[in-house]
Amino acid sequence: MSAARKGRRARGVVALTLVVGISLVAGVATVWRLAEPAGPTVQAAALPPHEDPAEEIPVDEAAPQPLLAPSVTSQADGPASWVSRGRPSRMVTVRPTTLDVVVDGRVSRRVAFAGTAVTLAELDRYLPASWLTVGDGVATLSATVVLTRGTTLGVTGGDGMRTLQLAGGATPADAASIHTGGGALTLAGITVTSVDPATGQPVPATAAGRPSIVASSGGRLEGADLTISDLGAPSAADDDGRPAVLFNPGSTGFLTRTSMLRGSTGLKLQRSDGVHLTDVSVTESGEDGLVLSGDRATALSGIRAERNGGDGVLVAGQSSGRPITGIATSGNGGFGLAVKGQSGARITAVTTAGDQDGGLQLSGSSDVVVTDFTATDQRVGVFAHIGSSGITLDRVRTTDGRWGVSMEKSTHGLRITDSTFQGALVAGVSIGGQQATLEGVQIRDTDTGVRIERGARDAALTNLTVANARDGVVAKPDTTGIVITELVADNVESDAIRTASAGTRIVGGLITGGATGIDAEAATTISGTTINAAEAGIRSSSPDLVQVTDVAIDTQEIGVNAATGSPFLLADSQVHALESVRGEVDLAGVNDLSLPPLNVIGVIGIPLILLAIVLEEVHSFRQRRIRGRARPGAPTLRVAN
């Protein structure tokens, strides 16, 4: 290689080396400028308008802590962490060895900090004065606090603290929320509320900047003897909002003897683990009271949800094996308890009263068992719809309202056992879906005991009791597979059974009193049924055959009444009435058709006899009066011979 060529190559290597070196130096300088402490001008721009640019972070004079060099935000405090917490204007991150002061997403101070268990009084010594004030039992926090693994923040009444105020405002950046991070937050014996620095009043419920208490993934929240009020941001068109208290995925802890007032959503458990809620009340939330969403191993006891804008308790999200129990609801704007999209839910010991939409909503859920559920003054006690299936209601009690249970047409597989429905204005049970089974159900003082709506299929009613209703069982047209076994109908005003469902089967049962025992408007088979003291036994207007076997009818007026053009077959039966059979009735086997028994005749005849006696006495009285008023006749004259 020539000398000239070697020289050119050497000069190229030197030039390349210089370029790389200059680039490295420029990069280091840039990083250093980003990492160095902000000067007065930068600090003034980063702080909120009311912040003092010259304010320094005080340190413990008794145990001085060095001020460490600030740095570019790390992964833990970086934009993702800051954004996930609502982009707060002020944020402090508590670590086992340091305390990071974050302004608008950037670590502006990092203070060496000893100790993993922190109190508000200790934080007050390290934070700017306007970020936290403590005095006279009231602490006002104006910065979001984020704990990290291995750290604990405790705020308790035993420390002389009565009230913790979390500042908020119009935007999410104004909210001074508390996040456990991977650490633990302990609250006991205090009131936690929001405060608007501009007014000194709680932050309005409509403000997007209302703060929250958040148990983060891997964190723990423990609370006892608390009142938590006016927290949480409402949902908006493009924002789901934030609950007042939130247990995030993988978080845990407990709340005991805690009252939650006027939150957005009061309390939400979202895929949390092993949270215990004992004697917790959620009241006057703008949206739902308590939300359980995919939470695991949750223990519920003494839960009260009252006067919340949405559902009192909402169960949604991923299904889990957690029992839904120990809940009382009243006066909520939605349902007392709403269960949506759940599989295998077990609901027990739930009491609801006066919720606007109803007591229990089962929506798109399957294999749900409800036991010892009570609904009072609800529009509907239990509402199953949107493809729900495999629903069991056991020992359900409803009082008043419009419906006890309503099964919408897309629901199939509803089983109701040992339950009582009283005072429903429309129906004790309304069946609109498929494969409904009632066993040992009692319905009293309702308009209709059971309504089988158009489109229903395969409804089996066994050992059903209906008393003091206008109608007992009513099956609408376009229904099939109706089987009524051992019905007891007592003093049903109109029809104990009225069916327009082709192929209805009525087996056994006892009907006492009322206008008509059975009114068949479609092909019906009746066997082994007893009808006593009704005005009419069986009435048929069906264009198809009504077949009656082994029935006993003792009625006041008509035993069997078959309309013109309604085929009717009566076999091996007893019919005692003033008019045993009216219309064209085919007879088969051995039938006993006669006047009603003496006791029935007596019931009918005695009033007639009494009426005759009264009329005779009235007639005799009038005759005596007429005789008394008659004038004496002219004197008789004797004529002498």
C-alpha cells in the first residue's frame, strides 16, 4: 500500500474517532443537564402557581439527611407510573431509603430517608409546607402519595389525628390521592374526606379531580373505625372515573366498621385477593355503591348499601368462587344487588328493600344459586334476563311490589323452591322463558299467582299454593309444555287456573272457593283434581278436546260448562251442583252427576227460607194494619111487624 494511501486512511480513522468522541460528550452533557438540579427559573416553571420557587425541603436537624442528586425519572417514577396515577401536579414517592418529590412527572428532589414505617408527622418534616399541613387533629394533604414495597404509612386516631383531608380540584392533576404501591396503608379511627383549597369545602361530586384511596397491585390497605366521604371521580364519556376506594388487581387488606359516604362509586374490588369487608356501609354514592369485579377469596359480612345512585352492590367481571353474602340494600337507584355475566355465583343471606329497579338482577349469568334472599317493596324481587340459565332460587321471600320473580323470555332453566311471594300487584311469578320449575312455592294476596307469558315453554308447577289472589295460574296463548301438579288454590276470586296453552296437564290438586275452578281455553287434560265451593267447577271454551278424569266437583251453581263447539269428555268423576252439566259433554266410565250435597243445598237454601219468612211477616203486618183502619159498618135497623 502506498504511503499516500496509508496517510489518507489514518486521517479518516482520526476523523471518525473525533466524531464519535464529540457525540459521546454531547450525550453525556445532555444527560447531565437533565439530571442536574433545576435552577430557579426551571423550578419556578415546574411548580404550581401558588408554590414558592425558593421553598426548600426541610430535613431532620437531629438526624440530618443528605440531599441526593435529582435524576431523570426512573422506571418506577417514570411517565407510565405518573400517567397511571392521573398525572398529578405534585407527587411524593416513599421508598425504604429515599423520599422522591415529583413535580409534573419529574423528580425534582430526592431526599435520603431512614425508616420504612412513616407517619404524616414525619412526612410533614420533609415535604414543602404547602404540600402537607398538620395541626389540631387535622391533616391536609395536597400531593399524591405513592408507597413502595417495604414501606408503610399509618394514619390513626391514636396519634391525635381526627381528620385527613385530601385536596382536589377541577382536573385529575389536582387530586391528592393515596396509592399503596407495593407498600401498606393503615387507617384507623379517623375521618378521610376531600377538600377544595379554594373553598375549604369538600370537592364537588362532579369534579374530575376528586381524590381516591387506592390499594395498588401487591399493596395492602387496612382500615378500621373509619368514615370516608366525598372521594372518587365520576365517570364521563371517555373516562371510567375512579372509585372513592379501590382495591386493584393483586391487592389485599380489610375494611372494618367503615362508613363510606357520597363517593363516586363507593368501593370497588377489581381482581383483588383475600379482601375482608366487615360491617361496611356504602351510602349516597353518585353511581354504584359496592362493585365486586373478578375479586378472589373476598369475605363479606354486614355490608349495607343504601341510597346509591346506581346499583347497591354490583357483581361483574371475571367470575370467581367468592360467596356473595351478608348484604342489606335499600333505596338505591338501580337494583339492590346486580349480578352480571357471572358463572357459578352463590348468593345467600341478602336483604333488599325499596330499591328503584328491583331487588336482585341476574343478567347473562349461569349456574347461580340464591338462598335466603328477601325483597320488600321492590318493583321486582328477582329479575332473570339476557340469556341467564341454570338459576336456582331457594327460600326466597318477597313482599309487595309488582312482581315477586320475573323470568324474561331469553332465560332458561329457572328453579324456584320453598319460596313465598306476597302482595304482588301484577304476579307472584312471571314466566317468560323456558324450563321453569316451581316446587313448594306459596303465593298470597296477589293479583295473579303465576303468569305464564307468551313464548314460554316447559313450565312445571308442583305443590304450588295460591291464596287470596284474583287469579291463580294463568297460561297465555303460544305456550307449551305446561304441567300443574297438586295445586292448592284457596279463595281465589276469579279463576284458580285459566289456560290458553295447548296441551296443558293438570294433575291432582285442591281448589276451594272462587268463581271458577278451571277455565280451559285450549286442549287440556285434567285428572284427580278436587273443586269445592266454587260457583262453577270447570268451564271450557276450547276448540280442541278437554279431557277430565277422576275429578270431584261440589259447586254451588254449575259443575261442568262446555261452550258450544267445545268438545268435552268426562270420565269416572263426581259432579254435584244445582246444574251438574251444561252443554254437550261426552261421558265415559262411571260418573256421579247429581244435586249438590245437603250441606251445599243448606248453604244455598237457608238464606232463601229466611227471606221467605221475612216476607211473610211483612205481609202479615201490613194486613193487620189494614184491618185496624177499616170503618165500622152502618147500624142495623129493626123493622116492627
